Amino acid sequence: GAVVSQHPSRVICKSGTSVKIECRSLDFQATTMFWYRQFPKKSLMLMATSNEGSKATYEQGVEKDKFLINHASLTLSTLTVTSAHPEDSSFYICSARKGGADTQYFGPGTRLTVL
Amino acid sequence: DAKTTQPPSMDCAEGRAANLPCNHSTISGNEYVYWYRQIHSQGPQYIIHGLKNNETNEMASLIITEDRKSSTLILPHATLRDTAVYYCIVSGSGGSNYKLTFGKGTLLTVNP
């Protein structure tokens, strides 16, 4: 199998606070993990690509100082939304790629609501 | 920009085959065709992928035309739980070509 989990599944926070989202590959080692964002009724947009042990590569228009990504092990990547604001409210989804293979497997997503 | 074109919506009767088309006329030689689906408020689910040969797994079949400019995803016996947005994506192999660019997909509604 290829199972990816995310935690938390849902989070509500106050404006100005930081939120950390975890993405784990449960039954395989993921050399590369990806973070996406999806606004209501829109498609997924890639935010960044992270390889284990190296700095993440951010897509154009994504602020790297606001969306901190850490990929410290082959099974865990974290996304921290710093100083969150209401416009950051969205559905955040991670995916993981098995080493040596191209297919990405997605987590269930995290619904972030910033009040 | 997404490199594929899909109809925005399709309907299918429960128990019948669902055939979802996708055009990818600018696909290059080392690019694969991937299919994912997303059920409301969940992460995308991998279905199948192929390069040039037809592929089949426990979920679906993928038919790729000989010129590779289009493909069809076939769900042989659609159920109500197959109602979802289906994404057809072309993606290369290696380096930054691993990226998946999601378009708007096809909303498949399976009716009882």
C-alpha cells in the first residue's frame, strides 16, 4: 500500500497565530513530499516541493517565510503557516512520492480556518 | 497551465461503464498520463497511470490512443461512491518534472 496521513484534519485558529500541519507516509519512505492548497470550488495548487534533508522549493507567488516546510525524515514533512490571517483559510493537502517511483500519493487534507 | 482538456461534467447510471475522456495533444515522449479523483473534502486518490500502453488495475482501465494525444479512463461498473472530480494529468519523469498540475477535471455524477 501507499498510505499518507495528515494531522490535524481540521484546525481553527486566531489571526496572528502559527499553525503546524504534519504529513506522514505510513508504509513507505518518501524522498519527496509536496504541499498543495485548495480554495473552495477551485483545483489544487502546488505550493512547494520538499526533498528529505534539503530546503524546500517554493512555487512562484508562495511566500517561503510564511509557509515554513521541514522534511527532516523520510516519513515526515511539516508545514507551518506563520502569522496566519483569514485569507490563509484553505484546504491544505500533502502528497508523498516513493523513492524511485513517480506516483504521488495524497493525504486526506487539513482544513484550516483562521478567525 | 494544465496540459490536458476534460469535459467539465458527465453523468453515468449506476452499474454502467463510465468513460471519461481526456485530450493531451501536446504531450511529450517522456510524459505519463495520470488519473486521480477527488471526492468532496478529501485528498486526491491515485487511480492509474500509463505511458503508451493500455493499463488496467482493480479500479479502472486506461486506454491511450496510438498517437498519445488523448486517453480514456474507464470505470467498468460505476457505483454511487465513484461520484467525484476526476483529474487527468500529464507529468514527466525525474527532477522537477514530477510536478502534478491539476486542471479543473471532470465532475462525474453516478446516478441511481
